[in-house]
Amino acid sequence: MPAGQTVPSTRPDRERVVGASPRRRTLFRVAAALLTLGIFLIDVLSTLEGAVAVLYVVAVLLVARTGRRADIVIAAMAGIVLTVVAYVDSHGVNHVGAQTFRALVSLAAIGITAVLALQHQHAMQRLRGQAMLLDLSHDMIFVRDRGGVITFWNRTAAQLYGWSADEAIGQVADVLLSTRYPEAREAVEAALLEHGSWEGTLEQRTREGQWRVLDSRWVIQRDGQGRAAGVMETHTDVTERRKAEDAALRAQAELAHATRVATLGELAATLAHEVNQPLMAVVTNGEAGLRWLHRDTPDLHEVDAAINRTVGEARRASEIVKRVRAFLAKRSTPRETLDTATLIDDAVRLVQHELNREAVQLRVAVAGNLPPLHGDAVQLQQVLVNLLINASQAMAGQDDARQLQVDARAGAPGEVVIHITDSGPGIPEDHLDTLFKPFFTTKPQGMGMGLAICRSTAEAHGGQLSVDNVPGRGARFRLVLATPIPEGVPS
């Protein structure tokens, strides 16, 4: 309801439900007393032979309007006593005749009327209690007859809809509230009659023209013969909750979109990182081949070697792209039996030119009789290439000898362990726990995906990748690869 608007009063209707006001109760009592006195005088002083005393029931019914049990009892007792007094005064104690029968009828009528009035009052008290509870409810509650005409309208309904009880009672609910149903109105009414109740969500308009979304519950009220006499409708305003829910859905949609964008960004970063190294090698080998070709005396042997290296790197880049596409299409990548020494030699060959350019002294030691590996040659080769390049870059710019050592030996049963150790400055202790997290990097131009991809690849092959510092040497990466076919990995 708009600020400053006065809530229509429901007091007149509440007074009708609770009972008469104190002033009206006093008037009813005075009128009943005067009527009782008048009936007594007529009964005593007149010569009428009729059952005049039966008129005391009018006084009982009159004080019943006060809504007080004591008033009914007092009026009934007064009528009974005065009837007996008038009879004795007129006929004596020993007289028995038609007047006696009329007196007994009057006494019975007064007693029955009092009992019925008390029962009615008890029923009204129960109704008043129910009505007060309905009036105190936080839900909008109104009762309508079978024709849809409103017969009860609680305070919350008056506050939310904007019409007072006096204004709403007697109006057709659907017309007053412009009700919109989730299905045909006839279908709703049919379900109500079939099951005795109905629940659903509907929309209704307030006096100010605002549409409210309501959770609605209908219950049929029946008379003493079990026939449908009316319908009680209870409505809970869920307008704000529904707005919070379309908002939650929008937020979820935006989050899903952001997640897709982030995933696409990670994918792009991964692809760029993986493909960048072979592409740079293609450029390097191409430039080297051109230099050998443009010499005064072209060295065709070197040109041929540079071209072969270029083709090899281009094919490696193509294989990387194929692996990414297979991952997106949820296709398994080919697994094959691999020789550890060959795998290391191929990786070293791919980075040899860069190691020579950085003046890195490489030492490779592979133990004999190592069990064969099983996996994707391109992926494992790429892991070794990334680790070798990282080690080379870690030693860049240092004056001391740049030494890089690759060791391969048997580990625990069913494992091959490959160590890659450099003579660089090592890894800061606070970086050891975050080094493999995506997008963590200490390089100005790095994307922080290389080591994360290496660890994921190792784990996909049933292995592990870890790092530590060797005192007096530098950093040491430890790549553990499983020799049997990992469970669940397609061959």
C-alpha cells in the first residue's frame, strides 16, 4: 500500500462479529426490563385468560442481543418467577385448571427459549473466536457464497487489497479483484467441487491497480446437510518472493554464461600455451633454414635438417590441436606402448635448439631394462618439453653454469620415475603449494597454464607430478608414470 494511505477501518464489521457495543447492551437490558415489567402488570392486573406470560420469551430474546450469558439467565429467571407470582396471585396455590396448563406452557417456552439462546450464544462465541483468529492472520482470508459474493473479509485482506470489509462484503470476488487464474475458471471450480479444496497460484489486483501474485487455497464450507454453502479463500502474497526467484534465475543464467566464458578463456589459454611452443620452434627452424640457404655457399644439409625440424614441429602442433578437439568431443585419445628412453630422446630433440641457444648443458641418464609405459605419446612428450623449457628459462641470465639433468629409473613396482633437475635459483617456498594451480605464474608474459596442464596429463595417465628444491642445486620436478594400463583408461 502506498505510503501515507490510511487503511480502511474494519471496526464496524468486527463489532457485528464480536457483539453489541456497551451502549447498545444497556439499551437492550433496559428495554427487556421494561418489557418484563409490562408483561407482569398485564398478567396480574388484566382479566385476559390467554398465556400472557409466554411473552417473556421476547424479553429473553431481546437481552440475548447483548451477547452476555448472565443477561439471558437473569431474564429467563425473572420471567419464570414473575409467571409463578402472577399465577399464585390470581389463582392461588391449590387451583388446577386451564390457567395452570397455560402457565406451564409459558414456563416451558421461557425455559426452552433461554436454553436455545444460550446454545446460540455458545455457537456465536465459537464463531467469534474463529473470526478473530482469521482477522489476526497474516494471510488474506475471505469467505464467499456459491455465487462468488463475499460474506466475510478479514483485516489483512482490507490492508492489502485496499477495500474495507463494508466495501467488500456483498461484492463478487472475481469482479472486485479482477482475478486471473492459471487455467480456465470452470476447471478450477470443478476441481474444488470434486476434491473439496483447491490450491494454486493466481493473480489479483488491488484497489490501487497493483497486481499481486498469490498462493491460493480454497476450502468448501458445508451446511448441516453436507451441501456446499460457501468457499473460504486463503491467499498468501508471494509477489516479492517470486521477484526474488525470476532475479535468482537471471543470476543463475548470468553465472552460467560467465562460467562458459571463463571455460572458453581457459580453453583458449590452454590451446595457446600448448601450441605456442611448436609454433615458435617452426619460426626458429624456418629462420635458421633461410640463413643457411642465403649464405654465399648454401649449406643444403643444414637447410634440409631445418625443414625437417619445421615439418616435425608443425605436425606436433597439429597433433596438439587434434587432442584438444578429441577432448571437447569426449573421444578417447590413442594410447600405445612407449619406451621411456625414446620418449625422453624425442622431447630433448624438440628443445635441443633452444637449449643450445641458452647455453644449457644437458645430461640425460636413463636406467636400463625399464618397463614399458602405456599412454599418449604426444601428451607425455609435451609434458617433458614443458618441463625442460621451464627449467631452461629458470636458469636464463645467470652467470653460473646452466646445468640440466634428466634421470629416469624404476620406482615402486609398476612405476617409472623421471627427475628433471636444474641449477637455477630454485622455487620460493611460498610458491611450492600454488605452482600447479591454473593461471599461477611468476613470468611477466606467462599464462600460468603449463604446469597445471602437465600435472593433469600425468594424473590422466595414472601418474603424479610434484616439485621440490635440491639444496645447492636448484629445482627438481618428479614425474611418476604408471607402467600398467591404468584402470578405466581406454587402450
